[in-house]
Amino acid sequence: MPIYEYRCEDCAKLSSILVRSPKTAPAPICQHCSGTRLKKVMSKVGRLKTQGDVVQEYGTPRPGESYSDPRQIGTWVERRFESYGMPVPDETRKMIDAAREGELPGPAGDL
Ligand SMILES: [Zn+2]
């Protein structure tokens, strides 16, 4: 039996609803506010990345990305967060600021 995810138009939260048969299924009801204005979401895009996921994925620079220009430090991190519509977490922000002031994270390069 498939499980579909719905996003509530009232509270914007996701509900996972087990659908026994798509033809006879009753209208989905929000599990959070009992609203009925639910929109089915594809699980692929329905899964919002958590802050932890993003840090895990983008917390370290990829090979080839260098800190050669202090003004570029953290810029790509900020862009990643922006692309997910999330504010840069305080810890990350502090790290970026410190790096821009010369405290490069990780093993010191030959700067
Ligand atoms: Zn709701």
C-alpha cells in the first residue's frame, strides 16, 4: 500500500497518509490541524533537507575549491543555505566570520 505525502495549505506541515486504494480513498486530512486543503507532494521534493543534512553535504569545501581569497570564504556556504531558503546558522556564521578575519579552518595552508 503506498504512502503519499501531503502538504497542508493551512499549516504547511506534511502528512504521510496511507492510501489503500487511490480510487476509494477518502479525502486526506491534515494530521496536524485536521485541515482538508491538502496537496499531494512528490516525496522527492517533499523531503525538505534539514539544517544538519546541508551542513553534512556542504560543510566542507569540495576538492578544487580553495580559500585563496578571504572574501570568498564561506560565500559558497551562504549560497547553499540561501538556495534552500534557510538562514545561515550562528555557528556557521561565526566560523565564516573568523575565517574571513584570517583564522582559516583546518590545516593551515601556505598563505
Ligand atoms: Zn494542517
